[in-house]
Amino acid sequence: MNIIKTQLNINVPSNNRPAYIIIHHALAPRCSIDDIHGWHLNRGFAGFGYHYFINKEGKIYRGRMETQRGSHCKQEGMNMKSIGICLEGCYQDYQGNGDKVVPDAQLEALKNLTLYLMKKYKIKQERIKKHHDFVQYKLCPGNYFPWEKYMGLVAESTDAGQIKALIKENQYYKEEIEKLQERLGGIKKKIYEIERMVEDE
Ligand SMILES: [Zn+2]
């Protein structure tokens, strides 16, 4: 996974203790991290309010340092206990825009970044949240964002998910072996019967 460094120069305190991952969309079908940086400066923020930006091609850009406080979700003190990830795109109907499809490359990059952060900060999957979970009137990251699919991709890639898959696979082979043993038993019986018949003749 490649994280592209940026020169945004954001001066905010390093008092973030990541315990959650919060997903957002930019509410803009096409934009760069520099565009959002400018918009956030205009709104009086110290600059780009998230820790990461992922464009539709799946490129990951570093925004704020992970240790720096964010400006993306003030509810429940989340700016000081989460990593904010912003996706390029407008995954809801808004001002004539509405991206109904999240490109595979973008979703794949999001999955990889999520897994990396989960491992690094020991964040459980229940603590991956939509911005909407904290601010109900916002749809962020958009009602067209395939949340279930994303959760499924993450689940099957975590250590727990992989162990589950291995157990399932193991069970499958156990059953197959039992079936073969049963068939082998039948064949042995048949051979024995044939041998008896030959002896009787
Ligand atoms: Zn948001």
C-alpha cells in the first residue's frame, strides 16, 4: 500500500488517540486533496480536516498526521479519538450530482488502508463508522456508498475472518475425507464378497 505524502503544512495539536475509523465522502464528484484543503481553509479550519484522502483511482494521500487532531467529526470528541478518511466522490444526490458506483480501485484502497489502521491501533471492526452514525442528518459517506460490501471485504481480510475461513475449509475437507472413507469401506466389502464367491466356486 502506497501513501502519497503531501505538503499541506497543517498546524494543529498532536492529541489524537485513534480508537475509531470514520468514513466520509467529499460531496464532490471530482476533487483533489488540495481542493479540499482550500475549502477547509476557507471555512476557518487549519486545513484539510481528515487524515487521509482516497481518490477514485485508488490513490491514497496523507492529510493530517495520524497523531494530529482532526476536524471531521466533532460529536463525542471524535476529532481526538479517530482517524478520518475522506473519499473523492458524491455518493448521494446533491446539487445535481450523485455517484451511484464506487470504483473498485477506490474501495480496494479503502479496504487496505482500513486493515492497516485496524492493525496499527488495534481497532475492532465495530469501531469503523460512517460520519452519518454521529450526525444523523448527514448521509455521509452517502447512501450510494456500499457499506455492507465494504464491511464484508474488511471482515474476510481480518485475522479473525481468515481463521474463520480456514476452519470452514478444514470442516469441508473433514467431511470429504469421511465420505471417501465410507466409499472405501464399501469397496473393501465388495472385494471381500467377490473373493468369497471365487473361493466358493
Ligand atoms: Zn462526513
